[in-house]
Amino acid sequence: ILGFSQSSVSSQNSRGTKRKWVLEEDVVLAACMVDLQNVGTFNIDTRFKAGYLNELKKMLEKVLPHTMLKAKPNLESKIRTLKRDWAIVYDMLSGKKQ
């Protein structure tokens, strides 16, 4: 099990309270998403089926039981951020939007 620290404190921003993710949580989320993809239960084309956020939440709770992450808004928001960041890197590597 990864060493988890309670440094995931919230901070104020213009939209209210935003949860700060720590590196261990990012790593575990990515690993759980890969596992979920490999199992195939929630796969549909290039996306996940409805209900995958709750399954990810359960998977994360097993590894990081004290994080108290919620499917919505925590996981949903983090995955949206990861997709946005991936799109930026993909565009940079493929030569788009130079």
C-alpha cells in the first residue's frame, strides 16, 4: 500500500471549496482506471459505461480508505482535469496548435 498522507486539505477558490489531490491519490486513481479498463465490465467503445465512478470509488476506498473521495464531484472533476491535461500533451506531441 502506498504511503498516504493527510495533506489533501481544501483551499478556497472562486467556486467554493476545491479538494487538493496528493500524488498517491493520483497514482492509485490511474491504476484503478487501468484495472477497470482491463476487467472490461464498464467498457463501451472508447469510454466507460454509466456507474463506473461508483466502481472507481469502491476500488479507491480499498487502497486509500481514509480519503473519503466521492464519485461526484471528486472523481468526476479529477477525471475531467486528467482528460484536459492529456489533450494538451497529445496536441503538443502530435504537432497540433504549435
